[in-house]
Amino acid sequence: MLTELEIHEIKEEIKLYPYAHAACIEALKIVQHYRGWVSDESVKDIAEVLSISASEVDSIATFYSRIYRKPVARNVILVCDGMSCMVMGYQSVYEYLAKKLGIQWGESTTDGRFTLLPISCLGDCDHAPSMMINNDLFHNLSITQLEDILEKYI
Amino acid sequence: MEKPLTGHIKAEGIPLNIREYEVAGGYTGVQTVLKKMQPMDVINLIKDAGLLGRGGAGFPTGLKWSFVPTGSDVPRPVYLLCNADEMEPGSFKDRFLLEGNPHQLIAGMICAAYAIQAEKAYIFLRWAYKKAETILRKAIAEAYAEGYLGKNILGSDFSLDIYVHTSAGRYICGEETALINSLEGKRAIPRAKPPFPTTSGLFGKPTVINNVETLCWISHIIENGADWFKNLGLNGEGGTKLYGVSGRVKKPGIYELPMGTVMREILEKHAGGMTDGYNLRAVIPGGASTEFVMEKQLDVKMDFVSLKAVGSRMGTATMTVLDDKTCPVAFLHNIERFFAQESCGWCTPCREGLPRVEKMLLAIEEGNGKEEYLESLKFHTTYCGPGNTFCAHAPGAMEPLQSGLEYFHDDFMRHINEKHCPWRSND
Ligand SMILES: Cc1cc2nc3c(=O)[nH]c(=O)nc-3n(C[C@H](O)[C@H](O)[C@H](O)COP(=O)(O)O)c2cc1C
Ligand code: SF4
Ligand code: FES
């Protein structure tokens, strides 16, 4: 079930559009903001608020890469694997993180602390290699800095 | 040298607030437009200046605006959309403008909206641009507080609201009709044209979509005139251009230079040349969907016409340098993996073809390639090319591949004959 607050926020978004289902992406973002990801149950709940079918909400949710349909850890690490970061050596950043955390692309640590995902180009190519953790950008990365960066996230 | 777009961007990184930008003359274009010009005058001025869209295709901006219907029976509201999705690998110029001088964009959008008589505007912002989002929201709030946005701007009968929409992530959102679908809360799948957005766009209303850098020009052109703009360029196309350089150069970054500046000059003089120990092999001139420019072609002028003449494209004009320590096959695989992942799945050549291209490149890179793959890859450059797909995504993906197959033929053959990547053994 969605919380009162989530429903309220979705209804506020609906007001900005000519019809309710136009707020679908915003509704998904709101639910993900509070829950970290969007479950099957949430998909159904959102569909109800927007008066559209759950399968329609799901087709939209699965289309966009920043809507997570599977649970993610408390902190999501997005390592840029775009072409400029490749030239500048993102592979060594990935290999370090994968080894240190014992996970590969798409996986989460068992303690629920980190999920490791690739991302294509963060628009920060002049400071490659780049990565984001949650909303924070880190760039000009060298593997010697990575341990200190990870420590900021619990 | 004049740097109209970046002149007010401070090195320490905090953008001018609205008062400071007003003092610098940044909002005089808005005053002029609202007090002294008719919408048609603005369109004609931008046409005269010859401003070409900075989103990649170089479409004339004034001409695009003139397609918006006018008169009392026009469906309302009319929309202005600022394309700030910037997701093409290797592109980082719009981020620089958004973070560095948000009021320049807002002033430009007010003038552009007045020209097409739009009453609602959206900035479609890439989700990853968190810093830009904070800066933009603050700047928009300042503009409302000072009476530059909202009802009856500066006492005129023109009203405009600007909203920020953050994307939920997918490269195809940057394609203008997919962007419209995304703003409507749908999957970002391109729409058939015609109807063009200028007649039927967002929610079926007339809509103009322009790139960030394009819109940043508008109030400068109003303040300084069409001739001023034309004279900024070196080779017939007006204005300055934000050129970017990334890869193994000494000073990667954004450089605002006259349109038509020679590529070699940008790379060697401004970006400081190659990092010691690395040699340049080729350049992707403007994002992953543009064709390689080889070392022997570096004297090309960077403008829309000249780059086309050497078989490439300006795109976003943010260059990625391919150096001699990076395997070109692995580099191409990286590019095609991106395009394969980002296909929206609507048409078969793109949905089925791009993953096949990606797999063949991976096989070659890993030493499992066969010579006939090269034929098949070549076939795909036409199969996924212009005319066979619904939008420019797959044809764009084929541009670096087509030129890469030709320019790096020997490197491909070495992978196939030696059954491993020659660059990996160097490790
Ligand atoms: C797959 C694809 C992605 C695109 N991404 C962007 C983008 O991120 N930003 C942009 O301004 N234009 C992008 N474009 C171009 C837009 O469709 C459109 O031409 C442009 O925003 C128009 O602005 P302009 O006339 O000011 O250049 C993309 C096009 C395609 C086919
Ligand atoms: S070319 Fe690709 S991205 Fe464009 S509409 Fe077809 S499937 Fe979608
Ligand atoms: S390729 Fe990594 S930030 Fe652009």
C-alpha cells in the first residue's frame, strides 16, 4: 500500500498535467524515492491512483533505466563505462570495486550496503573516469582514492 | 577573442545570481524583446543571424520557429522545450552551460518563447545532472521573484512558466519526439513525422524543441544583432561554438572558440596536445554517433559543412580522442554496446541488428572473430542505416562503425588472424 504522503505527492503531480496518466513517471520516481525501488505491489498501487492498468505502468517502469524494478542496496554505485571513460581506464575502477566489494555488475553486497551498476556517460568526460554514488559525482578517479570514497557511505 | 556564452562563467564555479547577471547586461535582450519587438521580428532576426541548432543536426533555428502556426485560432498552450538530456557518450557541453550560467539559458528561453508565443516551457534535464538541477531551480525561482517569469512579464501582456523535468534515464529521450512522449509520461519511443512537433507536439499542441546551447544564444543575438553573430564565425557559419576535448590530452575541457576553428588547433593549442607517452590515432568529433576523423584529417575546420566534407559530422562538437594505447576494436565495441542497450526496440533493424553488431565486435575483440564477420558488420551499416529505421538512433550507431571498419581494417585483421587482441598482450 502507498502511504498517505506518497498518494498526496502523486496527486500534486497529476495537477500539473492535462490527464492523470501523464504523471506516471513522476509517480514512479516518488515511490522509488521513499522505497528505494518499485515492487510489483507498488506498480499496482500506482496504476490505481492513475486509473490505468498495472501492465501499462510496468511497461513504463521497465523502459526507464533509473527506475529500479528490483531491490537495490542502500547506496548505488554507478561507474561510467562510456567511451571517454573507457579510454581513461574505467576498467581498473570497476575491477577494484568488484574485488573490494566481492560483487559484479548488477549485484549487491550481502550486507545491503552497495549495489554496483554500469552507466553510460555521466556528461563528465573531461574528468574521466567518473562515477556517481547516490547523488554524488566523483571524478578524475584513481584507484587509490576509492577506499576513502567508499567509507563515506554506510 | 569574444566568448559570449562562457564569458560570465567563473572559474571558481559559482554562477552569477540574477542581480549580478542583470548588472552584466544579461537580461537586456529580454527587455528589448518585450518592449520593442514583435514576435515575427525576433524570428526574422534569428533567421538573419543564421543560427544553426547546437543539438547535433544543425537545423536553422529561425526557420524551425517560423513553422509554428500563428493567429487567434492556434491551439494553446504553445510549448517551448529545452533539450538538456545530453546523454550521448562523449558529450558534456550542455552541463557546462547549465551549471555555469543558468540565467543565460533562462533569458534565452524567455526571448525564444516570446518569438513563438509559447506560454509554457520545460527544461528536460538529464537525471544525472544533480548540480545543474539545484542551480537551475534556484535561478528559475529568482527569475519569478524579479518578474521575468510568471504572469505579465515586465508589465507586458506576455506570460511564461518554466518547469524543470528530470528524466528517468534512457538515451532515446533526447530524440525530440521521444522526449515529447516521455514528458507525457509514456515510454520514450519516437513518433512518426509528420506531423512535426511545431504543429502537433506535446499534448498535441504546437511545440518547439531546442538544445541548451542554441537557446543560450538568443538574447545575445537580440542585444548585439545578426551581423555581430555572423562575424563571430570563421567559415560562413556564425557564432562561436563550445568545443570539448576528452581522452588522453593534457588539458581536457570545454573551449569556446569561433565556429570553424581548425580541429588541430583545438586539440594542440587549447587542449595542450597529447599526454606524454600517448599518440593520437583518431578523433570522434562530436559524440558516439559521429564518424572517426583520422590524424591525417586534423586540419579540418570544425563547422557543420566542413566536417561533412571529410565524411563525418559535427554532432555535439565534444571530441573524444582515441589514442594508440587503446584498442580501436574494443573502443568500437564499447560504442556499439551503448547503442544496442539504448535501442528503444521499436524497429527490427535497430532492435535485432545492433545486438548482433555488438556480439560480433566482442567476439573479434576476444580473439574469436572470423573474417566473414567483417562482411556482416559492413552489411549492418546499411541494414541499420538511414532509411531503414524509424529514428536516427541506429543510423547514428552505424557512423563510427562504418568509418572504423575502413580506417582500422588492419587492426581488425590482426585480431582475427592472431586470435587475440594485440593491445591486451601489451599489458
Ligand atoms: C537518439 C537521439 C538522441 C538525441 N539526443 C539529444 C540530446 O541529448 N540533446 C539534444 O539537444 N539533442 C538531441 N538529439 C537531437 C534532437 O532530436 C533535436 O534535433 C535537437 O534537440 C533540436 O535542437 P536544436 O535545433 O537546437 O539543435 C538527439 C537525437 C537522436 C536521434
Ligand atoms: S531506430 Fe532504434 S531507437 Fe529509433 S525508433 Fe527504431 S528501435 Fe527505436
Ligand atoms: S564517457 Fe564517462 S563521463 Fe562521458
